Amino acid sequence: MSDYRINFGSIIDQLDQRKLVDVLNIVGNDDELIITIEAEDATQTENIYRLLEDNGFEITVKGGHDDNKYNIVARRRES
């Protein structure tokens, strides 16, 4: 099992989304992906959730609103 981490700033653009897709392509069935987002606006996470779900990942959100950081833990869905 490997852990992959990716960090995004407060604005998530198309380049960031492409970077995420590149990482999703290498995450295996037993691996975990942790995405940290410095999001002041919760809508910034919606595109990330959609990308993860569309690529077969289960999502758990950790963190809070106090420090404006969201931690998304993603694992591939079991077949």
C-alpha cells in the first residue's frame, strides 16, 4: 500500500485538475490518495469530488473550516 499526496491552493484551475487525473492513473487498488485543499470556498471541492467519483474512487473528508483546509482521503472502490 502506498500513500500519495497532492496539495492545492485556494484556486483550483484546469492545470490542477489535469495534475490530479495524472495521479489518479497511478493510484492502485490498495493505495490511498490524500488531497489537501486550501479552499475558502467549498465549491472549489466539487470538481475534485466529481473527478474522483468519475474515476472510481470512494471519498472521505477530514478537516474543518477553522483553518480553511479540507483533506480528502480517496481510495479506489472495490470491484
